[in-house]
Amino acid sequence: MSFTLHTQESAPIESKILLDESLKSWGMIPNLHAVMAEAPNVLKAYKSLHDLFQGSSFNNDELTVIWQTINVEHECLYCVPAHTSIAKMMNVDDAIIDSLREGRELADNKLQILQQTTLALIRDRGIPDKAVITAFYQAGYENRQLLEIVLGISQKIMSNYINHLAETPLDEVFAEFSWAK
């Protein structure tokens, strides 16, 4: 399939302001946003979901666990490096980042349970085994966080699937974190 990496000049009029926002936030237009600009409401929805998920009750380590768990599970060659860069900007410990990228167990039990719950929600299409949910609650999480994981999954399904369809090229700024399963 062939997708356009839109610029502020080539994008549909409704996407131009969204790309301006990306440029201001990132200092560039990430290729994912450039692809999504083809469908303005897709770019708008993705950016909204990103902001909403980032404003959830999860801390930076937990956000990273959820994002990267989904990215690795979906084998997204764009999002794993992009979220590695984001995790580093958010001061997430390299041990967490590396474990997620390499599919190793996390040293922190609560984060490991968060990862297992996220994987169960993805793999079991929202119908995880009761033991997974029991462990999630016993780790100190509540219904709010369970629902917020679904928000994160919604965001990442958009980006992961679009990156697969578009074969989105990795931005130079993320290249040092390239990844393959």
C-alpha cells in the first residue's frame, strides 16, 4: 500500500492545524502523524486519545509498561522505537525499557502484573481470566485503572495498525532505538 507522508502544505485543510500542533510539541512532524493527516479525524482522535491516556492515573513507568506491552505484542516497528524515546524523555528506568523491548519479565512485581493484565486484555479480547483480574486488584489497582488500560489499548491499536498498513518509516530521531522482535 502506498501512503503519503503529509506536510503542512500537502495535508487536507482540516489536518493542517493538527500538524502545526505536532510541530510545536515535537519540533517536527512525526511520520505517524504525517500518515494519519490523510484522514483528519483519525489524527485528531489519535492525538486526543494520547492526551487522555497520558492524563490517566498511571505514572510514567506504568504508561510505558502499557504502551510498550501493546507495541511489542503487535510487533510495531515504528511505535516500539518511538515509545523508547518517549520513555527516556519521561525518565523511565532503562531496566524497565529494556525488559519491555526484549520481552523479559519486569523486576517490579506490580509492573509485571500490569503488563500481564494488559497482555490478557489484548490476547483475550477483553475477556481475561478471572485470576488475572484478581492479581491486578491484589497488586493495588482498581476498576479505574482497568478501564484506563482499555483507553491505552484503543490509542495503540490506532497507531500500531496504521503503522502496519502504511509501513510508516521510522523518523530519524527514533532511529537509534530501532527494534525487531
